[in-house]
Amino acid sequence: MLRLVFAAVVLTVSALGFAASPGAALAEDTVFRCGGETVSIGDSRYTVQKICGKPTRSEPVSKSGRDRKPKKPKGTASSSPPEKLQKWTYDRGYGDYVYVLTFANDRLKRIETSGRGR
């Protein structure tokens, strides 16, 4: 019984330490502030660039094997075209966060923070 309690304490402390470490995981937001304006989930790439300017980095994203939908048998109609994903990174500099904006089919799908800027 004492072993089980000890194991539970070790697991809890380890999990808390991992969650508190900077850069351990991306934190997700629903809005991104650019100067005095904000962009939010669902905005177009055009709107985001108009409000926030060009990103520090922009890259297409390919889905990994586990994210892909299973192939349909030949002769079956496709219900929807595949999502075109793109990630934009905004590095606001020292002391601020690095923001990663993910677009799907030219619409903002996800806003994440990823560590501190340089």
C-alpha cells in the first residue's frame, strides 16, 4: 500500500513539474492581439496579415500519417477536399511569447503560444 501511495506522489510531482516547465507544451488561445486590434479563430489569412503584418515565418504543414483520413475504396466519391494547412509564426521579441497561428483552408483554426521570443 505504501508503494502505491509513493508511486502516486511521484507521478503527481512529475506531471506538475512537466506542466510548469517553459516550452513543455503549446498553450492554446482564441484571440491574438496585434497592436490595438485582435484577430480570432475563423478570420481569414488576408485579415490576419492586414491587422498583424507579415509573419516572422510561414510554412505549409503536411498531416502526419495518424492524422490522415483512411483511404476510400476506388470508385467512391470524395466527400470533401483535403484541408490545406499553413502555420504562421509571430516572434514578438525578447520578453514576449512566440505565437503560432495555424490556418486551414485560409481560415484561422488555432492560436498557440510557444515559448519566449528572442
